[in-house]
Amino acid sequence: MFNLISLIYAAEKWQGLEGVPGEEKDVATIASLVSLFKNAVNGITAFTGVVIFIVIVIAGFTFLFSGGDAKQLEKAKHSFTYAIFGLLIIVCAYLILQLIKMFTGASVTEFNLNLK
């Protein structure tokens, strides 16, 4: 079955307590925040894409079935316009982050704690 929205876990692979005798290797540590943040961003991005798609489809159906009603036509046009503006804002934000990465060399799209 296809997963439209990825599951958000605390870590892809647990970062166990290194070098502590008798401690379990499968407990979450502060290093697990990196995976949690990455998975949360991926999940939120996928959810946002699905919501924008649904809003566009609903706006399309509202436009088709408006029956010439001016209020329904305006409602459909506004919904579609706002969905497209939301999509453009998300795409522009991503492109701005990529430009920052290209010009400065700093990877601003990756979360890293540098605990070592």
C-alpha cells in the first residue's frame, strides 16, 4: 500500500548510550532529535502538499457546480487563488534556503547538533 504521509518517529536508528556498561543500546538520546526533526519536516511537507491538493480539488468542484451563482464563483476563485499562493510561498521558501546554501555553503536545510 502506498504511504502518502510518512510516519514521524523519534529516530531512524536509535543513538544508544555509548561506552556505558550494562546500558541498553536502543534508548533515545539527545542525538535522536536530529532524526525526529527531519521526519517531522518531511511529514509536515507531505501533509501540506495533500492539503493544497484537496483545496484545489474542492475549489474546482465548487466552481463547476456553482450554477452561475456569483457568490459560489467568487468563493471558488478565492480558494483556488489562496491555495496557489500558499504553494508559491512554500516553493519560494525552499528556493531561498537553497540560494543561501549555494552562496554561503552553509547547509541550512539540514538539522545537525554536532554532539561529537
